Amino acid sequence: MSSALNYRECHFKREFDGGAELPFQRENTMKENRYDDEIFFRKYGEMARSRYGLAGAGEWLELKKLLPDFTGKRVLDLGCGYGWHCKYAADHGASDVVGVDLSQRMLGRAMEQNTAPQIHYHCAAMEDLTFSAGRFDVVFSSLAFHYVRDFSPLVERISDWLRPGGELVFSVEHPVFTAYGSQDWYYDSQGKILHFPVDNYYYEGKREAIFLGEKVVKYHRTLTTYLEALLRNGFSIHHVIEPQPPAEMLGQPGMLDEMRRPMMLLVSATKGC
Amino acid sequence: MSSALNYRECHFKREFDGGAELPFQRENTMKENRYDDEIFFRKYGEMARSRYGLAGAGEWLELKKLLPDFTGKRVLDLGCGYGWHCKYAADHGASDVVGVDLSQRMLGRAMEQNTAPQIHYHCAAMEDLTFSAGRFDVVFSSLAFHYVRDFSPLVERISDWLRPGGELVFSVEHPVFTAYGSQDWYYDSQGKILHFPVDNYYYEGKREAIFLGEKVVKYHRTLTTYLEALLRNGFSIHHVIEPQPPAEMLGQPGMLDEMRRPMMLLVSATKGC
């Protein structure tokens, strides 16, 4: 099971902290910013994706295929965490990279480990950001949108920040994974996995999962909501990928279970011209 | 529970019968054509969607929104069953409608109940069809693609049959619904629904569900496979809808359970010009 965490660990990530100006953000102020909690942050730092960066993230091989050519591009990373993707964009020719995260601790690590002259990190809630229209060529987000309560208004703003023809690439926890809430398997009395439970699928909203001994709040949304928000805002969808664990990881203990239910959804889309 | 069947019944439908020329079709020859089985066909005929047509299908209100203006259009319906959608297209101005189904019994009913001068019904497996390039303006399919083993080759052929800019609209059982196989809830020892089980999600292929006392074979595919097959074949996706039961049906006994997991996926897409 521990090895499986290399792939599975990504189901917890940045949470809201302060700084929110809208009522729905205040709702989560303070209590959900696990990444600024010292113990939680330390445990997060022990995970493969924290220690090894992109190479430690099971979905990276698939996500990488969806990324555009970054040469000369102005890039925004929403929920940038340690800044691995910002660094990747900079190393691949991006001219201007803005990494945004709510957690000061995460950004502290980003500024230690993933710097480049063209990368600028900012501490903010992604819902509070304001940029001029067409400010970016690429908007990217890794496993952060499921912490945002209202997706459609965010997509509207992302569309505004992108130039026509600009690209949006993101990963998010899969609706199958977020629907039930616990994000855990259903076991028999011997502790053996029976299957993964889905429930309350059409009831979108707050879910609480336990991770590292802490409650972590996320927002469940249907696939319909994710994709229709993009389509309604004029995006053309290029790819919708439910990444499987890489073949070379399947031999690891517990990893075969990752073939039993989808955990993530990767999407790439282009803003209409 | 019986009322819920008005919505839920759609999880069984046409199966392969004879006439297949490819090895993978022979695999299912005879044994899966439940719709030509007298008892099964009779039971199917008792269902709301058989008795009341489109108005008896819980997903119709959502599906209808995805349909194009049929005026003057040449339409192909793959797995047309009783022909309700063929008749709808004809009644809404289609100039030429071809309905294809494997079941003689289903087509017999179509020719009794849903006729029009511009509708022509054919008994065939959709995998065996040949049409000239650009023969149709619209290809439609209702809850039939999950009976086809290989989706991508079918999409290639549909793309060929459509004129550039032509539209593909289909409904299919949702990958959440097909993954486990039984298509049933998971119950506690008292028979109370606990949740819906998902398992073997990434293992695509044959599944057996029991319905009306008979094994019914369907093919599970991931969402990735459905959508990427379209994108890879040059389709632009317009809508991806997981239909909820209509609000006016929620008061019926058992219908609230339909809010707990997605059962269908509706997709509309346009062939690239």
C-alpha cells in the first residue's frame, strides 16, 4: 500500500487559507489551509511527488503529453505548490511564468527549489486574482481546482486572462473519486478491498476526506460540470484523459488497485479565437 | 423501485444477433440478441420507453437539447429499436432517415408504429454497414454503442459517413455504470442500498449484467476511450451531459436513488470541416 501512495498521494493538496474577499471563500478561511499546518506540510514533504517532483507524480507522463510548446509563452500556474510545473515551463522556454498558491509554506519551498529569472510566485486564492484580458498564453493547474467551490466563474475568468487561441491544461480529482467523500475503498470485514464506492454523484459540493489524520475539504463536481463549463465559455476540448498508473509502477505492491477506479482527470482545451 | 425503472430500464437494449462478418461479432452471434427472444422482447415492450416512446425515457429532455435542426437533413440512427427517434427526425423535417437495428422484432415494431415515407429501416449490425462518404448530415444513436466491442473503428466509419460539419449525437451507458458489471447497487444485509460499486474501471471489455432474468452482455469503456476516439477522429465536442432524472420524476418511489450515480452519458460532436 505504501508504494501505491506514490500515485495515490495526490489526492490531497493545497487548501484555502486567508486572503479571500468573497463570502464563499471566507467559509473556508483558516480551517482548510492544511498546507500551512506544520505537521501536514511536513508529511506532504515526505511524499514522492514532493521529494522527486514531476518524476514522482504518477500522472506526469500523461499530463506532460497535454502540455503545449512553452517557447516564448506567458504562463499562469494556479495552485503551483512547490513550483515544479513553473520550473518545467521555464526550462522549456516560457518567457514569463506566474505561480500562484495560497500556502506560504508551499511558496517558500517553491522559492527555494524551483526558481528562474522568469518565474514569479504570488500568495493568493485563485478566485481573487485579477489580470488584464489576454495576459497569458497558457493557464495550467495541477490538482487544485477541486478545492474551488465554484468552477464556472473561475473558468470565465481564466478565459478572460487567456489570449484567443490560448491553452488551458489542468488535472483534477476525478468525479468518481470525489463523489462519495471519503476517497477510500470499500472493504470487507477482513480489510480486503471490495470495490470503490460512488454515491451522491449529482449532489455537488463539499466533501470531507481524512488524510494524514486531518480532515481535508474538497468540492465534488460532476464531469458534466467540468466539461460544460469549458464548452460554455468558448473552449474547444482537445483531450480528456483519465490517467492510468504507469506500466512500470504496476508491479509495486498495491498499485494494481489503481486500475480499479479512476482517480484523476486531465483536460486540455483551447480558447476560441 | 418499480417507478425508478422508468428511468433505469434503459440499461438493457438491443444486442448482437447474426449477420456479423467479423470474428469479434461472431463471438456474440445468437446468444446476445435478447431482443429477438420472445419473452425478453415482450418484457421490453412493457417498459415505459417502449409504451410511451420518447416521453417515457427519462433522459429524453436532455437528449433532445443536443439534437440538431433536422430540417432537410439526411439522418442515420444506429440501433434504432422501435424507431422513436427516426420518427422524431422525420416529424421535424428530416428528408431521409435510415434506421438500423439488429433485431427483426424491434424493426417489426418500428415498421408498425413509427413510419413515414422518408424513413427506411434495415436489419444489420452497425459494424457491418457501408455507406458512401458524406452520405449523412446527422448520425444518431441511443443506448446502443455499449453493445459494440470496438468503438474506435466505428467512430472512424461514422466520421466517413458524415459530411464535413455533420453531427454525431449519441447516448450510451456511463462508464461508472458499466465498470463493475452487475449494474446493480451494493446493498447491506437488510437489502438497503449502500452505494454504487465501481471496479475494474481500466479493464475495458465484456461485462455481464442480469436483467429480466437473462444475462445481457455489454462492453465497458472508459470515458477517455469514448471521448478520445471522437477527438482523434477529428470531431469537435459540443456537449458531454450526464443526465439527471427529470425533477418531476424525483417524487416517484426509488427515483431519488438515481441522483446517487450517473447512468448515462450523452455526447454531441461535429465532424471537422
